[in-house]
Amino acid sequence: MSKEMQIEEMEKVVSDAFYEAYNMGCDPCVNTVAEALYRAGYRKQSEWISVDEMLPSADEIRDEYGELVPFLVVEKDTTQPFRAFFDGFAWGDGFVKLDVTHWMPLPEPPMMKGE
């Protein structure tokens, strides 16, 4: 996709988000636009997302086989990120529920030589 097409697509996403926020009568347009851009794929790979601002959408939490997708998370009162799952209701590591404060999608795996 050309850079012009990406810019046009992003402008439409931003325009649609502001229009939606205006019609809803909500003041926090910035959060609406940020979420719309995130959902459209315009995000920095290393950008942490507060669980107070947004949670993973239903189409992000499961892969094509119906398995839960891991996310990189930070739990309250911790300093080291780790992987966890979100089932649409709560965060967990496969054993216990977690008090996650921030999350981000895992980065794409590196390209191997010859791929």
C-alpha cells in the first residue's frame, strides 16, 4: 500500500472517530480517536495501553483456531512485563486472575534468514 493510500485511510479513520464522538455528545474525543486508530492498526509496537482506557477487542483475544492470544502485560505493583491472556472478562496467566494495569500486543516474531 502506498504512503498516500495509508494517509487517506488514516484520515478517514480519524474523521469517522470524531464524527462518532460528536454524535455521542462525548467530550473525550481524544480517547475515541486513539481507540479508532489503534483498532485500525495505527499504533506503535511498544505503546502500553492502560486497562482503564481500553481492553483488547473480541477479535483480538482469540486466534484463528479459537485459542486465547497472549498479550504482554504489567500487573499492579510489578516492574517486569510478562505474558498473560484476556478472556473478555478478566486477565489471567493460565493459573490465577491478575490485576493488570497496562497491556500491549506481542510483537511480530523476527524474520529468519531465508524467509
